[in-house]
Amino acid sequence: MISLAAWGLLAALAVALPVWALSLPLRDASLADRVWSLLVAAPVLVYAWALLPPLQARDGLMLALLLAWALRLAVYISRRNSGHGEDRRYRAMRERHGGAFGLKSLYLVFGLQAVLAWVLGWPLLVSLGQGVALTPLDALGVLLAAGGLLVETVADAQLARFLRGPRPQGAVMDRGLWAWSRHPNYFGEACFWWGLWLLALPAGGWASAWTVVSPLMITWLLLKVSGVALLEQDMAERRPAYRDYAARTSAFIPWPPRRRAGP
């Protein structure tokens, strides 16, 4: 298993390295975001090639869910980022590191994302090809993963529609799922990975429970690093109306909005 895991890491790096090389003349490190889902899928496809066939129902469900997630995210990010240049997060890093950022982005951005993507695939590394039949309890994992994927798909579509349409200067998206959560797309993403882990767990047995590091890691990243925490600070600085929105809307878990305070 260790050697197969190493091949999985190499697969992620094999995707990251040429994209890093392409980012240098373009001066656009946000290319890493466009291939994030491919970085996740590449190691899993290596595991599937090595461990399958035969393809059992559990294997098919896990692979179908993962590939649906990867395809949706790749298309969404490519459309969202097209024509907008380098994301402000990477522009800030470029300004901080100066002329050395091109080289440093190899490990600060592309290499790091390849390793994180590899870690996300650990539950499938230990569960694919084990031949463990599905049980009624597996419905929980499937529903959580599929439901999470649906939530983030709807949330992203609602936000994209809002950004395309006419809106007042500084307006904040507070309709649809965004009326119940300030980050419903991130909530759906976390649910997806917890559901996939629950679906993988019975195949690997309790000895594979350590792979819980995968959903824990992505939840931590979404809440504390690259997701909620980063966007909250940015939105509060750029959009004054965001403070009122934050005061009445759950940060992460969807919840009925609080009433606006009276005059």
C-alpha cells in the first residue's frame, strides 16, 4: 500500500509540475485552482487502475461521486476564472515574495496543493478493490456526499447568477441558500468529503479509521485557512453591507436567518 500511495503522490505532482511551468510565463499562479480537482482525481485513478477490476458496487459509487465532483468543480472554476487574470490571493503572495515568487510558487502553491489533494484521496486508497458489499448504513455516506455535491452546485450557480446580473454597488448575495449560510458552497464541499469517507470506511475496516484525516483536513482548510476565514475578512473590508448580512446569517451550517434588528 505504501508503494501505491507513493505512485499516487507522483501522479498528483505529475499534474502540478507542468501547470506550474505554464504559470511562469503567464504570471498566473491561480492556474493551480483550475486543476485542483484533477490533482485530487489523478491519484485515485492510479489506485483504481492498480486495484480494480473487479469493480464492486461500493467502488463504482465512490468513483462516480468523485469524478462527478471533479468534473463539476473543474468546469465551474475554469468558467469563473476565465478572463480575470491572477486571483487576488496569489497577487498578494507575488507582491510579498517579489521576483522569487515564480520559483517559490512551485512549493508554496503547486506542490502544496498536490500534497493536499493526495491526502484527500487516502480513503479511496484503502477501500478500493476490497470487495465489501454495500449495507443499508452506506446510504448515509451516499446521501451525505451526493447531498453535499448538490448543495455546492446550487450555491455556486446562485452566486454566479447574482454576479452576472445587475446589482447595486457593494450589494451582498443573500438569497437562496445564501440566505441560510454565508458559505453554503463550502458547507456542501465539507459534507461531500465526510460522506465519501463514510462510504469508504466499511471497506477498509476500523483499521483504516485514520483516513478521517482527509475530511478533517478539508473541513479545517475551508473554515480556517483558504475558505471562510479568508473570505470573511476580505468581504467585510470591501462591502460595508456584509456586516449586517453576517449579523443575521449563519457562517457555515445552513440555519434560518435571524431577523433584522429594529430601528
